[in-house]
Amino acid sequence: MILSIDKYRLTINQLITIYILKLYIMSLSLTNYADGPKKDLDKPGELWEFGTEISGCEIYIKLKITEIDGEKIVKCISFHEADRPLNYPFR
């Protein structure tokens, strides 16, 4: 059983992480663009790849643009350290 203080810390850590991820995603610009659009082979939508630097580490970000109930939305598919150097055609 998780002690209540641990449950609160876990919740706060998750909320802070989600908030920070959203900030990084919302701050992406053309200079962060790496590749896309690519067709998603599993489900309808387009995949776009971006990169950014956080604390000296290159971060790979994959976003998906899809449609739900006639409205386009963006989903974050990946957000992790890049496995390989990314190419930024607009830098």
C-alpha cells in the first residue's frame, strides 16, 4: 500500500511532468522541425518529428495530428532522448 504522502508526491510529479512536456511542445517552432509529415501506418493521421535540447541533451519528439469528431488534435507519441542525431532542415 502506498502511503498517502507518497501518493501525493506521485500525483504532483506526474502533473508537473505533464505541464513541462506541454510547455516544451507548445514552444516548438520551425527550427525544431526534423521530419514529416509521414502517414501513420497503424491509424489515420500524420506523424511529425521534432527535436529540442534540454540540459544539453537532444530530445526527440514525435507528434501526431489526427481528427476526432471533425476536430484536428495533436497527440504526443514520443518524448525521449534522441537515439541518433536529428537533422534540422530549417536551421
